[in-house]
Amino acid sequence: MDIAGTKKRIQRLIKVAEESYKRINNLRERMDKLQTDLESTRSQVDQMGYELAEQRVLLEALAEQEGVDVETLLEEADLPPEPDAEAETESEGESGQDGEEDPPRQATSRPSAGTGGE
């Protein structure tokens, strides 16, 4: 029986286990930080969404007072594509369904303008 060889193997296993434990703890700390950052970012995005909705209401009220047709203005505006619309178009193109593409939707900052009435 080779006790010296067994001792070296056990020491090597202990070293590998300790290194693995350190890596796991490091990953756990990073995951906790990512979770905290994600929650903070989500909170900030929610707050910005609320403020944007407030601003939208105020701007639409001002536009109405001045006699500006917001719907027509938005339809005629040269806006970039809506991020969600791009993702939907890309996923539909990858699936290869019937080969036809849907006409591009007009991008707006108003959720109600891009849904329902089309």
C-alpha cells in the first residue's frame, strides 16, 4: 500500500476543492451584485416610464389646446422603428413563415397608438 501517493492525491483533491469553493463564492457574490444592479435598474426604468407617461399626457393636453392633431403628427413624423417591432420582425424572419413580411409599423412613444386600431 502506497501511503505517500495516497497522501499526495488527497492533498491535491483538497487543493482543487478549496479553489472550487473560492470560485463558487466569487460567482455567488457576482450574482448577488448583478441581482442588486438589476433591481436598481428595473426601479429606474419604471420611474422613467412613469415620468414619460406624465410628460406625454401634458404634451398631448398642450397640443390639444393649441389645436394640434397629435395622431396625424405622429403618423407623419419620421421616427425610428420601435425597438419591440424590430425584435418581432427579426424573429418572424428567422422562423420563415410563408415568406411574406408584415408592413412596418409606425413607431410611437404612445402604447395606444401602435396597437388596436391597425
